[in-house]
Amino acid sequence: MVIECVCCDTRIDSKNYRPFRGIAMRLFVSARTNLYLPDSGSICNACRMSYLKWRNNTEFISVLNRLEEEEPNESMMDIDDKDDDGNNECVTAAPSNDSINTNVVTLPLNISVSSHHRCVVCRENVNSTCTVSDEDRDLLFMQSNIFIPKGSRCCPDHVVDGRLINEDLNKIRPRDIMQTSFSSTDILKWLDKFRNHFNSIRYFDFDPPFSMSESDCYNLTGISKANFEHLIKLLADSNIKNSSNRSFRNAVGLFLTKLRLGISNKVLTTIFQFSNSQAVSRTLAAVRQAMLTHFVPHYLGFNHISRQEVIDNHSSPLATQLLTDKPNTVVLVIDGTYLYIQVRNKSRNNELQRRTYNIHKHRSLVKPLLITTTTGYIIAAYGPYLSDNSNNDAAIQKDILIKNKDGILDWIAEHDLAVVDRGFRDSTGMMRALGLDVCMPDFLNGRHRFDALEANRSRFISKIRWVVESANGRVKHFKWLDQTIQNTTIPQIRDYLQIACALVNAYRASAISSFSNYDQIASKLLAHLHEPNSLRTRLNNEVLRWSKDDASNIVGFPILTIDQIRLITVGIFQLKQARSYSEEHCSTTDLNNQADFPLQICNTDSQLIRIRFQSRHSNAKSYYTYIQFSTEEIQNSCCDCPIGDRQVGVCSHRAAAIWFLAYQRHQNDVSRNQPSGSYLRLLDDSELIDDFVDSSDEDDLLYSLT
């Protein structure tokens, strides 16, 4: 197809023509040719450059501006849409020597690609486009000195709620430098825009375009940017309105920052540029009520989820196989936690001081109780309760069941299983009377050690029950709940607790998200459940003699990998404790192959050793750990600690011995050393100073009563 210029009638190469449109261009061509002009057509580069020179003539540019007031800036819309090379990506404004008129000024500007069929961001030809908003055009010009002509288009994928995504906005690059005319009115408008933009700048701004980075958003609020947008949609129907101090989005961001970081209202006043701390308090109260009304009911409480949904989506197959053989059974994990409060010596109410003082923690605190599934999903959060003797875990559980709080009795079914610790022992009768099966560790009842079956059952329970401890930790990821709570905010503890639990359910992954190989793990654990500890039987039946030695003299002890040791420990908690026990036993933090590791070798069996570990909790207690080995494997082990005879996994003492002898002493990676063991040398110890000067009778008289 032959393309001719509407102005000079010359043939135009397919790569060097521009569309013929716009009132100013039609006026220019009409005056030059004095001919009838078609409605559409093309113009060559030579004629177009002549038009641009004529268009920028300061003598009648104001007239042309008035003609095009209602038209898009066609001269800018005709900018080359072709792909650019790398040299054109970062164009800077060139100095101008043009004279400046008192009414009109012409400035060289970095102009982006602009077209009705080409995206200003990715510069791809698209059929469906969105017009770039005036707010985004102004923002890019103020931030990056890149001018987007009015009417420019972009792909719909770059736009959310009518605004360009911040990352895509920053991808826009200039295409050319063009002389652009501004009237005095335009200059005044731009000055107002710059002034308003400067005055609206906040340290932390959650309003569009929400330019905050993902890491900053998570550090401030505890949730991602996508989660924040989801939360905003849920709260859109609330009564939170924009005010002179903050917008709706910044109000929600303020509340999440308060919950996540636990900082004072005075600091929040400075960070979010509020007029006073009272305005912060009012904002927090408004958002808290909106969260309780429009967010929490969707993610917390027995009414927000059905039993079948828990069975299908929030149950661990491993827990079901280990603890019950009944189909359609819900396994609930229940435990209480602590929230420390300021009340002791800070409150005028003596009863409140007494009833919130906990004799075990020796602090004032309140006690929430969480009920989770076997994947760590929080079904319900109760409390907070007082922490005196009348409010132990068992009493709290009975209170919840008797009062049918949150409709718990209407939700549970007969033979549902409750996994609890020993603190719930006084409530097991009531739970069984209501149809619940209870799974709880056994008691020593005056013995020094559990037998193998009891220890194995205890390991089954701890293998399942850790998820509620994980849930407690994830809730206290919100520092408002993890610090000492001020007296003035005690009435808000319940609200903040429920909101934090709902946020964990909505936006945090489950504590257990992968169920791979659970059949093999369950089969292995069940196979060892009733297996006695043969090494303990041998120690009870034989009188063995031992000789002191060191790990460096052991012959034939197997070398294992971490994965092989994890198969022995059946978990990672014991492995995490292994280094601490080994460092104390070796009296050094440098656990290389030169470290002294005292042990004893059996006189009649060189492949049977024992190690004496200091108790982690008491200076007065220590335990012997016994290991039977061959050159290929750890054949058996036991320990004198209360759970030392278990065959399902091992205790921390056995794990420490196996970890050091089979793995750590063969490593030369110094970077794996943890520095915490060396902190003791940095602290003074007055116990090392002996009172070697005896006091005289005269000195004693100075301190006697007269």
C-alpha cells in the first residue's frame, strides 16, 4: 500500500510516517496547501518537523493552546512508539536558551511513550488499555522528572483500583526530549501540586500508590502488602472515615503497627505525623472495633469453621494415625499461655494485685487459653483469665465447658480427642463426661523414671502437642502481646488477643503445611510404641564396671549425617539442645575434634559407653547416658532422666551424645559455633572471690544492736 504525505504528497516509507490529526496540525497543513483536508491520513517527518517548529512559535502559541484546551496534546501523543535502544532509556533534560514570555514558558521535558494503542510502561501494542490517571502522571513527574502526556494508555495488568502499581510506575522511562509550553496558570497549578505533595509526605504512608516495600510493610504490620489490601477490602464497610489526621488506610496501618511493634502512642504520633496522642488513641479504638466486627468473626471462633472443614483442611494425618483409629474425629490441642502485665506495685487495687500474681512465674500476668487443630490453626482463643491458684489450666477449661463459651459444646462431637498437658489433669473427668477422649502424658507418681511404654506415649503426645506452643509463639510475634502490658490497656487485652489470632489464621501459613511421608513416619513410631528398652534391661540385670576415658580414644563409633541422626531423634527439638549440652560437658564452645569429651567405657564391652550430663534445670542433678554402638549404627541407648528409656525418639541427653560423637567432632566448620556459650566469660562472677579475711570481734560489735 502506497502512503503519501497529506502536506507535500511525497511517498512515505512505512517506518517514517506519523498520523495526521489534531486541530493545530490541520490548521498548519491547511494554511500551507490551501486544499481540502481528509479526515485522516499520514504526514512525513520533514513536514512534521516544520509543523513542530511552527507550533512552538511564541507569537501565537497561546492562541493554539486555547484551540486545543479540550483536545489531548496531540503533538505529544505522536511520539515514536517503536522499541527503543538502551541509549534512549535514561534521557535527561537539556538546557534551553529560548526566551521566556511573561504568559507562556517553553521548557524541554523528558516525555514518555504516549499512544492510544501502546502501553506507556512495557511499550507493547495492546488492544485493551487503561488511561493513566492524572495522579500517577503528577507523581512520576515530581519524583522522576518524566512527563506522561495526558491521555496516555497502559496495559490493564499494570493498574489496580485505577492507579498504576508502584513497581510498574517506576519502570516508565523517557522516550524523547520535547519543548513543551506552559502558561502562567499551568505553572501556578504545578506549584500547588508540588506544595500539596510535599505537605502530604509521611514517614510511613499506606495510601496509594502504596510505595512501601514488602519488607518494610511486613516489619511494620506483620503482614504482606497483598494481605494488607485484602484486609482493607474487608474493612471497607466499617465506620472508619478519612479525617484531617489520617486516611482510612493509614488508620489501619497505624493499628497494625501498634499491634506488631507495641510502641507507645506518643511515638506513633511522631511516626504517623498526628497532631496529638489523643488522636492516635481515638484512631486505634475505631480500628479495633472495626476489626472485631468485620474481620475477627471470619477467622476465629467455633462459629467461623465447621468440623468437616477442620477434618479436611486443618488436620494432620500423622496425628490422626498416632492418636485415634476412629474416622471423622477432630483432634483438638489445648493449652494456656501467659501475658505479662504491669499491675504489681502499680495498681491501687490490692485484690487485683493478688489475683494476677503468679507464684510460678513470680510476676503479674493474665492467662489466655488457645484451642488449635493439629496443624496449628487457631479455632478459638479464650480469656484472658486471672492467674491465681483458682485459675489454673484445668479450672479454665472447666469454666469454658460449663458455660459453653463460644458454643464449644455445640461444635464438638462424641469421641473427639483433646490433647492436653498435665496441667489439665483435674478437668479430664469433665471432658470425658461430655464425650471427649483425652490424651495426656502420664505422671511419675514418686518414681524417678517412666517405663518405656509411658515414655513412648509421652513422645507421641509431644509430637502432636507442639503445634499449640507454636501458635502461642506466632501470636506473640505481635509485640504488643509479648511485652509487659500497661495497666491502662488491660481492658483491651481480649480484643488485641482475638485480632492477633485472627491475623495469624488469615495471613500466616500453618505450622504444619507438608504431609509427605507421614505414613512411613506413623508406621515407624507405632512399631516402637510397645518395644521395651533392652539396654535398660541389661543394665538392670548386670553389674558393669566402667573406666574413665575420652571420646578421642573410642574405636569404631559410627559417623552419621544430620539426617540419619534426625531419624533417631524423631524431631529437631532435641538436636537444637545438643550443642548446649555438649558445650557444657566439654567446658568449651569450640567443639572441634580436639575438644575434651569425658566419658566412661565398659570394662567388659568396649562398644558400650556412658556419659554424665549436667541437668539443664538443676545444678544438683546429673544423668548418665548409655550408648550401645557398632561400627555401622547406634544399636541402642538409654538415659537415667525421667524419659530416658523411650524408644520413640530420644531424650536431649542421648541426642547430645550421639550428635557430638557421631557428627560434630568430625566437623571443621568453625562458623557453626554459636557465640552465646562465650558470654559467660564477658560477665563478672563474684562467687570466684573468697572471703579470706576473718572478721574480728570488734568488727562484729559495730553491727550489733545496742
